[in-house]
Amino acid sequence: MNNKTVPVIKQIEDLVDDVPGWTPLDQLYTLFNLVYATAGLTGDIVEIGSWCGRSAIVLAFAARMTGVQNVHCIDLFPEKQDWVQTEAGHHYIKVNIDGSEHEGYKGFGGVWEEPYSRDIAPLYEKHGSVFAIFKDTVSRKGFTDIIKVHRGTSGMFAAGAEADFKCKLAFIDGDHSYEPVCDDFRNVDRFLVPGGWVAFDDAFSVYEGVNRSIADNVIGNPAYDLSQQMARKLFVARKRPGTSG
């Protein structure tokens, strides 16, 4: 429950303290503020790439404070057996959903052995399932009423969305390869309301695919204004008010 006299950044820090993930506090605070700043707009929140739920619960926290009913979390949620090693020793995923195979992290060379062994493998050893961690996070933090889980891709989500579906914030944090980021952007851009925001994780850091996608799809796009790197690795842009979705 929100305490109106406690700084939001402190509440966010406490909320995510025990949740695995890489999203830093400054980025979580920025995402919260984007939701807070669009309190007058209609539409849901969409997150592509949720992992263990670290950013999802912050988006849900902001949603609850501002009256947003749904935060849609889209992820392949790979299990331990879904990870594959390349000849170079890097790791990527192959996830089968309803008979269809989906790859991830391969386009930029995969996850290196050191971060995989340090950050990813221990989660499976301790908990057995990333999806189980995500669901536990959502339940423990009290957001099962707001967070809607979609195991799949942004394309699958877009194909199944209602004709009148709209969102006012889309956070893109899935596969960081160029084409997947472009696909994720196109799949949410169609639903984003004028005045709504799109945010990209790991922007202008070490992932050239993310950088190129932003440069090709957002910067200079007349449908977007107020585009800016807002935190160490978070880029945001607003759908220009008056443009159609």
C-alpha cells in the first residue's frame, strides 16, 4: 500500500530489494514517473521482457497508484532446458510454445559464459523455474490483480489483442538484437495512444541492436517527440499528441 509521506524512490527500493534482475533503481524510478505523468491518459501498460518481475512490480505499483487496471507482461520465460550453448560457448534460448519454436539472445552473439554462470544458472539451481520466480514475485508483492502474464512474443500478444486495445506506456526489454527490437517496437507502436511513452532498456550502452532500432524507428520519427536518454541505460520517447495510433 502506498504511503504518501514516504518518498517513492524509497518505496521502490524496498519493493524490489529481494527480486532478482538487472534493472537499476534510477531506471525503475523513471518508469514509475512515466506512468505517474500519464495518469490522465487511458490505456494499459505493456512490458516486453519481464524475467523475474523486478520492473513489472514497479510498473504495477505505479499502475495501482494512478488507476491503471492492467500491466501486460510478455516474456518467453525460458526454463533451464531451453538454454543452448553456441560453439563459442555463449548461451541463447530456444523456447517451444504450443508447438512453435522461438529463439532469443542469439542475434547479438548470446549471453557470455561469465554472466550466465553468475546471474542466470544460479536461479535455476535455487528455484528451478524463472516463470515460477516471476509468479511468486507477483504474488508476494500483491499485484496478481493488475499483472496479466503472456508467455510468448510481442507478435503473439499483438495478434491476440482486442481490436480496441490501447496502451499508454510500452517498456521494451526483450531480445536486444536489432530485428527483435524493431519487431517489438512495431508491435506496440500500433497500440500506443497519443501522449503515451515507449521506453527501451539497455539503450546506448553495449547493445548495438537496441541503438540502431531506436535510431531507425524513433529518433527523427515525426510521430514521436520528447525523445531522450533518461537514465544510464534507458531511452524514452513520447507519441506525439494528436497523432493516430
